Amino acid sequence: MAVAAATLWTSPKAAETSDRLALGTHSAIRDWVSGMTREQRVDGLVDRTLSQVLLGDEVHVEEIEDGWAKVIVPGQPSSEDARGYPGWIPTRQLTTTAPVRPGRPHLVSATATAVRDEPDGEVLIPGVTLGTRLTVIDEESYRGWSRVVLPGPQPPGWVRVRDITEAPNEPVGSAAGRLDAVNVAGQLLDTPYVWGGLTAYGVDCSGLVYLAYRMLGIQLPRDAHDQADATTAIAPEDARPGDLYFFARRGKRIHHIGVATEPGPSGKPAMIHAAGNYGKVVAEEFTEERAETFVGAHRVFAD
């Protein structure tokens, strides 16, 4: 990807005039989200948006149609396609594969940052969000800045050292990893709920979980029902912070997910989740509705 975040659409016709900010060469996701009401972010995007793809993430182009590319996103596993998540992205937001350069893989650990042409210079790519993978070229930083590879033919850019962290060499494991997942999810508290969102400017329930574990070097599927299939069911009373809670209505597939936290003041199970009814990411005890639709607890790590 050549932009900070590209939205994955259900079809070239799914995007409307009001979505133009999300379709440009800078994909102004923050402005796009802030221009929508809660109802538009939660209900208005259903059947239009699927997910989002972050700067530098790989996509495979299947076909081109009137300025749109039908793509597969291998980094977002999906039961829809064994190769990865399928959808449509404007061709202007794509670029060729970056040349391989030696360096150290990092992840953006700030909620958002910007890539600049030089330390404290002009912004090249704004809105680079939590979980974005960047390759740091040089061993030493320069006055609090690191030089990073950019996709396609672009020359390297610069990012603040304080906004990135070295990517795990292997998945973070067990109890410590579960607590780290809670910390990442907590970093996104009050982030607007956006159907299909995968950024610190807007995220949905499964997107929050995907990002939390991506920061730990673990690639979960993108959607909640697939995340359930990819994790291990445990007894609800054995759930610990960082485990996952799943929810479904009677006779329906899983539609909601949250990251377990310590029980609330009343002793009820509690979680951090992107909640459409609140229109944002919240931390709370199970409400009556959540308790009624709760279908199980799962663990990502094998203890």
C-alpha cells in the first residue's frame, strides 16, 4: 500500500461521493471518519466496507476495473478466500513492491504518526497508524528520528523514534502476551467505531482484536467468526486478561468480540471492545445484552 490506510470496499460502486476523503492519494481517514455521524459509521458502512489495509502491507491484484483494483490481502486471513481477504481498492492507493533493503522491522506503537522527508521536515505520508509495519534502515537514529523504507519507488522517509517499536522476532507468548494485548486495546479506548475500520481513527470489534495481536507478532484472521475458529476455546471461568470473549445471537454466527480484562467492580466479566451501540471503543462489564449473547471464551496463546 502507498497510503497510510486504504479502505477495502465490497465493490467499486460501494464508495459514495461522501467517501471521497477515503479514496485519495493521502486517504484522509481521520477527516473521513470525523465527517460521519455515529449511525453512518456503524450502520451506513455495512455492506459497503470490509476492512482496511495499512501502509506497506502486501496486496495481490486480481483485476483492474475503471480505476479500481480487485485485490486479495494475504496478511488478513479470511474464510472468504484461502489466500486472504478479498475486496476492492482504488488503484491510486497502490504502488509496486518496494525493493528489498536490509533493515530492522518495526511497528508503529503510537496511535498515529507521520512519515516525513527529513527529520522535522515536510510530511510525506500523514496518519500512519498503530500497527503499521516499517523497516528501519540505519543502525543508529538521528536526533530522535529513524530512516525507514517506503513502498514503491519512493526514497526513504523519516519517523520519530518514540513512535515506533522493534517488531517481535517471534510471537510474544503466554501470560505476558495476554497482558500486552490488553494494553494495546486500552490504547484505543474512545476510538470511534467504524464498520471495517482497522486504524486508530476508527476501528470495529474484530479490527481491535486483530491490531492488538498484530502488535505481538500474531496474525489473527480479520473477522470475529474466523478469529473464533483460529483460537482455542476455554472454560469461561478460566478466562484471563487478554483472552477473547465471543458473542452471537441464537442460531446466528458470531458477530462480536472483545478483549477480556480483569472482572469489573461487581465481579462480572469485563472487556475492552469496539461497541457499535456506544459508537466507540469502551471498557466495561458485561451488560445484560452481552451476557445473553455470550457464547464463549477463547485463548490465543497455548500455555
